[in-house]
Amino acid sequence: MDGRTFRQVLGKFFDAPGGVCLDARVQVELPNGEMKDLGEIKLLENRMFGAIETHRLVLKLNAPPGQRRLGKIIGHL
């Protein structure tokens, strides 16, 4: 996914009626099904010459020890 598509998808969530997305917890689901909190977003520059992608967005996960477990997800909006 590129930054343009990422922005478009996030925009649709934030523009949704009711504004519930504004107070939502931000998490990433790992391939094994585990959920981790999003801790940081960084914009990095690639050092490869001739690369099509000159920059990348990196989402760093937060996994502090003793993190409380969240309840089961009951639906998708």
C-alpha cells in the first residue's frame, strides 16, 4: 500500500458520521492474529539509487511488558 492509498482509506474512517474513529484505539494485527498498539509513525528516506520508492512510512508497534489484554472484537464497522 502506498501513502496516497493509506491517506484515502484513513480519510474515509475519520470522515464517517458520528466521529467514533477519532477516539478509537489504533492497533495493528500481526499475521498470527495478535494485536499490538501503534506506538509511532516515522517517515524514512530510502538510500537506494534508482529506486522507485524514495521514502517509506514505518509504523512502529508498542508492546510494553504487562500490557493489558483487550476484550474480544464483536463486530466490524
